Amino acid sequence: MATLQSAKEKYARKTANAASAWNSQKGNMPGRYAEGVARFLGSPPSQRVMANYAAGIQAAQYRGGDPERWAQGYARAMSS
């Protein structure tokens, strides 16, 4: 069985991997958003909506979880 410390380290590694994966997909997000909106509404989003969405995605920074906070919640969940 893994120790709490090794589980916390694994969580930190996964968070770091998630950040790089998210950043590598930033360029695809506006197109995927437009596809989803078009499927849901039956028509593509307006140019204004797409411009605002794309600007928001480019300005966004990935914020991963806090390994310390995660470890506290994990320990609580495993003890009950």
C-alpha cells in the first residue's frame, strides 16, 4: 500500500502533467467549443462570442490542485 507521502507526490506529478497537457491544447479549445455550441444550438456561435472565448482561453492560466490540501482530504476519506 502506498504511503500518504508517495500518494501526494503522485498527485503533484499528475497535476504537473495536466498543466502541460492543458497548455498544449489551448489552440484547439476555441474550435472544439464552436463545434459543441453548433451541435447543441444548431448554429455556430457569433464571431463576437468566439473572439471573447478565444481571448479568455489565451489569457487563462492552468491552476493545479494543492497537494497538501489534497493529502488532508485523502487522509480524511481513508480514515472514515
